[in-house]
Amino acid sequence: MKIYGRGSLVLITAGLLAAASQVEARAQRMGQIPNGGVNGCANCHVSSAGGGPRNDFGQMVEASFLSPAGFSGRVQWGLELAKMDADGDGATNGEELGDPEGLWKSGDADPGDAAAITLPGDPSSHPPIEEPTAVEANTWAQVKEAMQELFK
Ligand SMILES: [Ca+2]
């Protein structure tokens, strides 16, 4: 077994503390968006463990919705951020996070249904897209049939 010198131990300890404080600081941001705890770090980061590159929503927040800008910034959740669609999947950030009108404030209870929360930065994760019901499909079939009868 190799014995590390005191210098190595100090460096390793400093590195671990720096990494831990960074993750801890960013983890606070989960409490700055509605239902942030449902998907945790994956709301803003490509890796669900946090750190590393940000997804589309994380990049949007970082670019325009932190106050102050930078590491210590708090997410400015509100109507503007709620109405945007960071990942372009057709559902707004607010619809994905259960607060379409951006009314939620940090410290409020999470709005909406936790089971319906999706990732605002992942286009493959979104609320269900409404399919036409059997009645609507049937009605359309009847309209087509009626039109075909008209133009016979
Ligand atoms: Ca979206």
C-alpha cells in the first residue's frame, strides 16, 4: 500500500471541500424553482448528479435569470421564465414545473401534481401531448364522409 505524504492529503481534502461546497451551493437553487426537488440537479444539468454542463433550461437561467449573475445568484422565477420554453418541446418551463403562470415564490409549497412534473431542459421529457379523442376522430371521419358525398 502506498503511503501518501501530508501534502497530498491536504490537497485531496481541499479538493473535496471545494467540490462539496460547490454542489451544496448549487443545490440551494432547487428551492428557487417550483418543484425543484422532484428532479433535483437534472432540472438544470445534463448529469442528474449535478455539476458539469447545463441543459437548455440551465443555460437559460444562467444567461438571464440569476440575480446577481454568477455563482452566488438566485434564480429569478416568475412569469417571464415560466412562459419561455427552454428546450423547445412545446411545453413552457412553467407548464413543465407545475406553475404555468409563474406565481410560485421560493418558500411556497410546490404547486401542481408532483407526478406530472417534467424536465424543462430535456425535450424528450414533457407533459403528455393531447391526442384526439375517439369522439373527435369519429367526427372528422364523418366530416370527410359528408364532403365526399357532396362532391360525388
Ligand atoms: Ca419545455
